[in-house]
Amino acid sequence: MSNVVVTLAGADSPGEHLQLAALTTLGACFFLWAGRKQRRTGRSIIAPSETIRVADVLIPPTAPTRGRRVAGCAWIVVGSVFVVPAVFNTVAAIYELLG
């Protein structure tokens, strides 16, 4: 069974499993944070509410849109997909340490 777990995860040791788990956890945290922020505000993640100055004229930020909120939900789904390998690699590392 341990050979199957290692083959599926692409790691050879518990340390590599934990490294992969940490990497995918960081990705999940970023995408979940960005998605929640964009869904809550309805504005872009890059410049959510900044006024821009162009040639001595202040341009107000764009209004919140439904499309941005839907995109925020999509980012949340992407972040949730990153949670699955994080959990899998953590369980695989524990399994390798105990077995």
C-alpha cells in the first residue's frame, strides 16, 4: 500500500510529502483569500478601491460588479481544489511515518 501512496503523491519520503502539503496549503490559502476578498467587495483583486490620477484628473474606481463576485466564487473553488492534495500529502506523510 505504501508504494501506491508514494507513487500517487510523487514523493519518496515523509519530508517531501510535507513539503508538497505546505506548498499546496499556501496555494489554497492564497486562492481562498483572493476569492473571498473579490466576492465580498465585487472589485478586482489587484486594485480594489484605488482612485487613479491621469493627467491631473482623478478617475474613481470601478463600481462593484456581479461578474467580479462570480469570479471570486470561481477563485474559491480553485482554492478548494488545492485543499485536497494538501490533505492527501499530510495523510501520506503520517502514514509513512507510522508504517
